[in-house]
Amino acid sequence: YSTFPGALKWNKNSLTYRIENYTPDMPQADVDKAIEKAFAVWTKVTPLKITQIYSGTADIMILFVTGDHGDNSPFDGPGGFLAHAFAPSDGIGGDTHFDEDETFTSGSAGYNLFLVAAHEFGHALGLGHSNDPGALMYPIYSYVNPGTFSLSQDDIQGIESLYGSNPNVPNNPVPDAPKTPNACDPNLSLNAVTTLRGEMMLFKDRFFWRKSPFMANVEQYTIKSFWPELPDDIDAAYESRERDLVYLFKGNQVWALFGYDIQQGYPQSMQKFGLPAGINKIDAALYNENTGKVLIFVGNKYYSYDEARRRIDKGYPKSIESGFPGIGGKVDAAVEDNGLMYFFSGSRMFEYNMMSKRVIRVLATNYFLGC
Amino acid sequence: AYAVPILRDNTEEENTEFAQEYLQKLYNLTSSSGPNFRRRSNELTEKLKEMQKFFGLQVTGTLDSNTLEVMKKSRCGVPDVAH
């Protein structure tokens, strides 16, 4: 997290806000609710009390404006900058402006006003931007379900560094605040791993790391900052070299990516892979380039799927232990890269040679993450 | 024969202008015009590196496609570095 130079903050715990005008994008009552909820995000974890007034000058004046609106920070039309807010101080300090050229909503269409406002009020209370992609104070907009939204640990530590914690909330920092997965956590486990046209994508919770053979470092993003339609916490993924598609599985649904674009007509039912009825979730999947088969892992068993014939091969399922001796009973994720197979299980990754049918190395799960 | 000026790809020009404006607003790049081309070019490289570092991108100092992709994402208009 970051704060403004001099750790600018309000020197009082009771603040006021006033909504000077309303966006025509949403019913006025919905705007009021979104703004109120957005302040509540911060008052829940601090001693601050923030109340609405309907006339006069409030500490935090809220405006919907377009283009050059007289504060030396003009907006830029649809897209680009969505809003901005000023650090705590008298006068314009705390004031929050939304770009009326955007479309604000209560849902996932356009830009969710609650999410944008909660971020901007972080600034209005004294927070700068965070480079933690899971933090609310990350500068790039990324839709999350407002119903399940919660501040990240990073956000909470930031705001509490300015105002301390909420004396009425027993344990601080809020114990269940989500932490962004750390690539260098020795205990890191993964949800899914796949290649994508020479890159590798490693999924964890609502994030993924993107590793390119041309870049030394690995980039971390929220899944929804690339694909708002995709779910978090995916189960498995593999790249079909035949079809130049990446399949992503969650529950009994499957999505397809063509490059970085979501393929039309998805999600589809996983039943299209011909798995036995009753299988509503898979653990991992990998594409075996030698055979052109897709290996699908479920519990301590695995299936071989023939993409050309669109069906499961005869004689399956087989036990993972018999097919891949030495990698243990169950896998979290699997990927083939440069002719070797990699099986992820908890904090360990097994490098496996399909020809010699044996484990070559046992490495850390974060081996590819450049720690 | 005379050298016909090779018109740089229009898009490249636009992308460079876009990036300069982005860095001016969010990373304190001083104005992109002025007499000292080398100094301006160095500053642009440094500010690009600063932005790439903030977003965990490959720190190249050049306007690669990844960097441009991040610059084009919808975001908050408050600078990433303290003005």
C-alpha cells in the first residue's frame, strides 16, 4: 500500500460527505446506496464515522463531471480514467469526481459504482495506490462481485497505518481479509496450470501468474482483470495444440480461450468430454503432445480423452499411481512443457518423463515463478 | 535519388503520444517538448521503467506490447507516484 507524502490524513474521526449531483446511469437511490456502501468498506475497519449531508460544504464533496472540470485534472472521455479523488485537506481535499462519460452500474456491466467509489474513497481518506493486484487500491479497475467484496490485508494495513483499527471490531486486522498469493511462498499450492502459445499461466484463487519465455519476470493479475466472464478458483486448464484453444474448467463447466479472447458459445458442460456421469469436477488436465491425448485427473484416477474422436479412450480410468509412479495419489494441477510433464501436488512439483515413465526431479510448486 | 522520409507507422506514433500523456499524468513525466531531446528521451525511459516496475512488468524502459496493454486498461486517474 502507499499513503500520500506526509501521510496526509483527516485529523478528526467524524467526516461528512455530500453528493452534489447524480449520474443519469443509475436510479438515484442506487447511487446513494453504492456511495454509502463504499464508505462503509472503510469505516468498518477504522474508528472513522462518515455521514451524508444534503446542503452546505462537506469534507468529501462528490461530483459526476466530464472532461475539463476546473481542477486541473481533466477527464478523458469513455475508458481510461474513471474517477479521481483528492488527498485529505481543507478545500478540495477529499473531494471525489466521477467521469460522467463512463457508464456506472450496480452490476458487472460498465463500471460498478460501488467498486470505483470504494477505491476513490481510499484516496479521499489518505491512501495512495497499491501495486498489489489483489488490493482495492490497485489502480486498474477489475470487477468483483460486490456481494462478496472485502478489503485485502494490504488495504487494511494501509488504512490502519493512518487511523488505527476499529475499536468496536474485536480482532484486527480483520482475520479473514484475503491475501494476494505470494509467488515466493514456499507453501504455495496452485489450482491449475496451462501453456498458452508459448507462455505459461499458473492459476491461484482469483489470480494468475503469466510467464513468458521472453521475459525474466512473471506478472501477476486478477483473472477478472483479463476475463470478467471467467470464474475465480478454477479447477483445471489445458492447451489444445490441435485447436489452438485453452480450456479452463470449473465445476462441471468449461470455458475456452482463443489467445487472450474468450471463445463464443462458452461456458459449455464438461460432459462434452465424455467423462462418466457423476463427475462434476476435475482436479487437473494436461495435453500430451506426443500422443495428442488429453489426460484428465479426478481424485486418484485419470482418464485419457481423444480430442479427434471426442471420447474417452477404452480401459480408463486408471489409477494415477499405476500410470505415473512416484507422483503420489492426487494432483492439483498438471502441464506439459518442452516434452516433460509437471504434476503439482501441494507445495511440490514432480517433473516426470513420459518416455522413461519416472519422476526426474521433485521441485517446489513455485519453481516456474522465478523466485 | 533522394531519401523519402519513411513515415513511421501511424499507430506507433499514436502509441508513443498516448504513453507520454499517461506518464505525464501518472508518473510525473515533465513536458514531452523542449530543446534537449536526449534529456527528454532519458526521462521518458526512466518513467517507463518506473511504471513497469510498479506493475510488475519486465523493466525494459521501452514501450513493449505488454506495457501498452496495461496502460490502456481502465483505471483511477490519481497518479501512481506522489505528485
